[in-house]
Amino acid sequence: MEVFAVTIFMSIAFAVLFGVLFFAERSQRQRSSMEQISLLPLDGDGASHSTLSREN
């Protein structure tokens, strides 16, 4: 029975840790995460759309 108590405690602790880190990331004023930086080449003036239409 102690194993179940430890398992439940650890899962709740990880869920709380995930929630805290998630909301800390969302509340940052600087919106330059690695995911957003990697998507910057896809955002732009439509140059990628013109290259896609030429390939078709």
C-alpha cells in the first residue's frame, strides 16, 4: 500500500511541477522560445508560397 501512496504523491508532484513550468513559460514577456525561432523562416512575406506554387 505504501507503493501506491508514493506513486500518487509523485504523480501529483510532477503534475504540479508541469503546471508551474507551463504557466511560467506562457507568462514570459519575451516570446522567443526555440520553437518560435525555428518557425521564423516559415513566417514572412509570402516568399515560401511562391516557391511552392512554382514546384507544382
